[in-house]
Amino acid sequence: MNTKLFLEKRITRIESEIKELREELNESQSKNWLKQVTGSFEDESAFEAVIAYGKAIRSEEIDPLTGQAINEE
């Protein structure tokens, strides 16, 4: 097979694969990821613990570096 024909076939294949990848990317970006994950951790005790821990850190009840309760004296 001559080099020019080989390269033309290869470029055609690459262009086709790029087109497929772009279509997949557009499809995945159009989906609302938030709707997909909303409720996915429902009834998970570990998730509830993480939420409670985050609230405690934000309200300064827990030191985020040590995980220890902050004593307000």
C-alpha cells in the first residue's frame, strides 16, 4: 500500500473517531448531572454523618484540622 493512501485511510478513521467522541461528549454534557445524583444518598447513614460533621465545622463546633470539639469557655 502506498504511503499516501495509507495516510488518507488513517486520517479518515481518525476523523470518524473524533466525530464519535464529540457526539458522546455533547450527549453527556447535555444531561443534568444534579438531577442524576439528587437523592442518590438517601437513607445512607454515612452520608448523614458527613452532613452533620460539615454543619458542625461550619458552625465552629469542631476544629476542621483536628476533628476535635472546640470548647467555648
